[in-house]
Amino acid sequence: MRPLDTTDEAWAVQLEIYRKLPPAERLRIGFELSAMSRRLLRDGIRQRHPEDTDREVELATIRALLPRELFHAAYPGIPELPP
């Protein structure tokens, strides 16, 4: 999906560059992007809830990434967040 701040022409160039990369390099970039998005999520939670402990921020991050049922299966006893 093209980013909103990227022209169609620039997006086409970027995709062509990615297509020419070896599979291992594309995988490495994918892992880096995934890690970056998780850091941004965690940092946003920390910014909105500066009073939370590191563990609470960690759990809130995991809770945001997992389906509700899976989170509660993996972390039984952790209370629901307020809506």
C-alpha cells in the first residue's frame, strides 16, 4: 500500500528497488520495519501513560498486537484495559 505522503512515481521506483534486492535482504528490511513499528507503538503507549511501569507498557504493547482471546490465553489474569 502506497504511503499517503509518497507520489505514485516515487512509490513505483521504491517497489522496483525492493524487487531487485535478494530475498535475504528483503527479509532483513521486513524485520527492521517490524521492529521499528513495535518501537513506535511502545513509545506511543509510554508517552500516553508515563506513569506506567516498564512491565505495564510491555503488556499494553503485546495486548495491542495480539487478538484479545490469544492475549488472555497467553497472559491469564491480566485485567482488561478500560475502553
